Amino acid sequence: MTHFEFVKSTYSTSSGECVEVATNVAGTVAVRDSKRADGAVVEITDLAWASFARTL
């Protein structure tokens, strides 16, 4: 199993509503809900993530 090192978004709120992102695995960006650390993890390519971020 891949070991992701998640960090919270700088846009996180103090009420805990935030997203965590891991970029420590080459070619992959992993995203999860910080309130559900044992929950689902969405894995996308780093190119797809860059495209998503540009669109925002």
C-alpha cells in the first residue's frame, strides 16, 4: 500500500472543514477529507491536479 504524507490545505477553516493533499509519491496527488483520515482517498495524476488547480 502506498504511504501518503498528507498536509492540510492552507484554506482550511478553524471548524475542521478541510481537505488534505499528499504529493510525496511521484506522479500522483492524493486527496482526502481531514475529518475521515481512515476514509476514501482520491488518487489522480499530478498533471490532472495541475489542470484542476489552474481551473480554480
